[in-house]
Amino acid sequence: MSTPPAPKVAGTHSPNPSPAHNADASAEPSADASLPSPAGAPGGAASRAGGAPARAPLALQERLASWLLDLSTLQELSGRLHRTRTTEDALGELLRAGATLLGAERGLVRFTHAASHPARVHGLGLDRGELGRLEALPEECTSHGALLAAGTGAPVTRRDLLAEPGLDPRCAAVARSLGCAATYTVPLCEAGHIFASALWSFPEPTAPSSRQSRLLSLYAREAASHLVLLGAQDTAEREAATLRAHLGPGTLPRVPGARLAGRWLAGPGGAGSWYEALTLPDGGCGLAVGTASGEGPEALAAAARLRGALRAYAVLQGEDPAAVLADLELVLRLSEPGRSATALYAHLGQDGRRLRFAGAGHAPPLLIGPRRVEYLESTVSAPLTMLSCWEAPSVEVRPEPGESLVLYTDGLLRATGDTADRAFARLHAAAASSPLRLRRDPGALADHLLGRLLPERALPTGEDLALLALTFD
């Protein structure tokens, strides 16, 4: 007797419903449902005995297809989230992803403390006026999680918000004005503490299905981790910006027979460039630019210490640039082991005509005048701490009235992306092409040079530059 052929099983046909439109929660698998083993599956043992592979039941195939669809959806949304590089972009992606998963029209994220983020409320589909009305709600009428706060460590569902007994009238009025009939709120947690809550609203009474809730909870957990990382990055950048603000003097001093202008630019993270100008006890002026090796907050802090040390040594013996740099080298060697730096220090006499300078591995100053544009070469010297004992003689020049002297850091050359020789040539060409009227204004001359070499005024990550222009009357 021949064995009847096995019945044909229709191939899996998945309508591919969007997770945001799965209304039948009872028909979905639970979050922790486990797959039956082959031995426990219907026909499993018989199939092994007969030697023929058994096909999984249609319901199991559909369940697998649904799980694969959910994984694909989460992978796509998480990929878009992790491509964001700012907190603002990440919040927008979080709100859009939640709206897609839930089928919601509007959403908002509210940080628990103002210190967590400068703007406490971020919205999707909400204008400034609507966000303002939400922010104006007192804490006591939102603490239950109706509109702004999750309140607990678990998601909060408001299936029919306006029909809830005891809803604060102020909260109800705002909900009606926004067309908010139902809400779903998910807390965003870090180390067990809620730092923000994300809420999505619906125009009609409704509630997410268990599948939608499960997917959004998984996504929100990933979004919270990403926001924490971006928040730490924002904090570091704000601290670096505060430190950078002190690297240049707030007000440039009056220089005898000359006028001064300074510029400082930095890319994300910054580096260790700085400049200084100060009046000295002998009536002259000390001018300096420099760069500490490295990047980020450590380099910024090293630059601040170098600038402070230079001010002290310039006051003590500012008329001798080589001695000032030798003392700066000793301080750097003792306080920053393993770090090097380049620097250039110039002393302008009380008459405003006699200029002496010395450099330690630094780019030469650029002299720009009506009849000449040239680099003022000094004796070849190494960066500070690169040799066992730094030493280099000073150079003296006497600029003519109408000429300008430009001191700059190596970041100005590196930011062009060219080789050193080509970068020097570009800077020289930019100076030579400057109109005569700009050469009489140090600020206009500095902006002209930066505009020619860096049209977008944008620097790469971990890069910065300092520029000091001095025009002789």
C-alpha cells in the first residue's frame, strides 16, 4: 500500500502590515513567546521516523514572518537614529520613529530637568505656540502623565484622555485645543533614572497594540542610550567652548604707534592654539601666538596654562623674546611632560618702531606693506621640549608706517588641506592680493586673509587657529 502524498501547504503570504496599524492586539504573539522545538511540533517525530522533512504549520510561519518584519523595522529605525550626530537630530528621529510605529500624528519629548538640555520640550507636528501652551501647564496637572510627564518607569497609556475622571481642567483645555484625545508616553531612562519622557498623541480615543508597545519600548531603550552619549558630547563641547573663550584676551591693549586685531577659530573639539597681547612695564607691548600639541579639552587646558605662563615671563623680561621662550620651555617641560608646543613671541618697543621676535618651531610672521609682502624668517629652532635645551637668538626688524605684521598659528596653514609649501604660497598670495585700503585696517586685513584661505570659516574636527594682525601708523 503506497503512502498518500503529504498535503501541500500554501507558502507564507505576509501582507506586511505596518507595525503602526496592527489593531488586533489579542492575535499577536507575546514578547517572550518561544518557538516550539522540532520534536514538539505537530508531525515532528513522524517526520523524523519517515525520513522526510516536515514543514512548519502555517501559523508558525506567519509568526516567524511577523518577527522578521519587526526585526527589519527596528533595524532600519535604529540605523537612522545612530546616524544622527546632534541631540536635536536624534530627538527628531525618535519622535518620527515613534509616530511611525504607533500611527500617531504628533509627539513631544520633555526633559526632566532644565540642566539635561537647554530646551526642555521638543515637538513633532507642534508649532511654537502649541509647545508654549504645553510648557505653561503647571507641574501639578501633568505629573500623572497625561501630557508631559511619564510619572513612572513604565509606559503610560491614556486611551480616552478627556473622559478620565479627575483630569485637571487646565490639562483638558490644552488637550482639546491640540486635538489630543489619547496619549501614549514612554520614559527615557539612564541607569534606572528617568531623564526625559516621550509622548505621542492621537486625535481619537485609542491605545497601541501589544506589538506596537513592544517595538516602541525596544526602540526607546536604544534611543535613550544614544541620547545619553550625545548629551555627554554636548556637555564636553560646551565646556570646551567656555575654556576657549578665555584663550584670547577680552580687550586688546593700546599699542604705541600701531593698531591690533585678533581672530580665533575652532572646529568641533578644538585644539591648543592661542594668542596674547599685553602692555609691559617698560611701556612696550608683548605679542604672542602658540599651539600646544594634542586636541580636545586637554590641549585647550594646556594652551591656557601656556598663555598664563607667558604673561608672567613677558612682564618680567618681555624685552628679550628668546629669554621669554626659554622660560616658557622650562615651565612646559616641568608641568606638561610629554607635550610639545610651538610659540612665537614679539616685543614692540615704546616708540612703536623697533620690533624684536623669536620663534620656537613656529611659522614665520608675515609683513604686508604697500611695497612689499614677505615672510620674516628667524633662526631655525625646534618646538618647545623637543630638544634637551631650547635656545635661539632673537631677530630685530623695523616696520615702516602703513605696513602690517601678521602672526598666526599652524592651524591656518593646515586648514587649507594643502602641503606646507603650497599653504605658505596661498597665504602670501592672499596677502599680496589684499587691497591697499584693507592693509590700513588690521581687522579687515585679518578677515580678508581668513576669507581667502577659509571661505566657509569651517575647520576640521580637532583643529583651530589663532591670528594676530598689527598695523603700524
